[in-house]
Amino acid sequence: MSAAPARGRSRKKPGEVLVRRRILVVDDSSLMRRLLADILAQDNRLELVGEAVDGLDALDKAAALQPDVILLDIEMPRLDGLGFLRAARLEVVAPIIVVSSLARLGSSASREAIALGASDIIPKPSGVVSLDIAESRGAVLLAAIHACPPLLPAAGARA
């Protein structure tokens, strides 16, 4: 009897190439970036390609790394998440999932984020630093990432 694949992992069929979705995590808290990275590491279909500490850093890294999905906090120094969404409208094609304590469902921040192009909102469960995010939102976050449509390769894009 064979064991089932680990949670969040899928079996690769013979001859099948595993295409990993490239993720950029944007949060000013190094602890939250680490917690989100730990959630991503549970799924072999996802690859953390970069981390940014604020919206300005994220604009640079999104251009350089060309991620498939961006996880974005709202409350950050220099350029906050809503400012990033405004600037990213013309520069970033990746779906953006907001992961923030300010973006409770129905809040003005979440409504504005959606209006600015965020593809989904995942509220942090217990404030700015949510140590329990993996247990309470990990599966929801992974599902939201996989629900994002794949990006079409552009001419001359990375292989």
C-alpha cells in the first residue's frame, strides 16, 4: 500500500515537468516574511523567489524577479501596500494577494485593495505579527495562490 502525498504536495506523473509558481513576499516584518515562507515551503509547487520589506522594494523586486504571485502586506513604511497597488497597476502583471491585519473582509482597506487590483484578501488572524497564521490561514493562503490564473509567457520571458 502506497502512502498518499504529503498535504499540499502533489505527485508528479512519469515524464511530467513540475512547474513551480514563483512567489514574492512583501512585508516589513521579518518574522511575518519567515512565517509566510514556511507556509510556502509546505507545497512543492511553490517557490519563494524573493522578499521585500516595503512597497518600493517590492516594485524593484517584482520587476527584477517577475514573480507569478505576490503576497502583500498593507501597513509598511516608505510605500505601503495600497501605494504599491496603485504603482503596480502599470508595471506588475502578477496577481497580488493581500495578507494584512488591516484588510479584514469588508473593511475600507480591503475594498480599496480590491478596487486597486488585488486578486484576494487574506486577513492576518491576530494582528500585525500573527504567529498563528500557518494554523489558521495556511490552507486558505495556499488555496488562494493556486486559484490565481497562471501568467502567459511573454516574448523573451524567462524559461
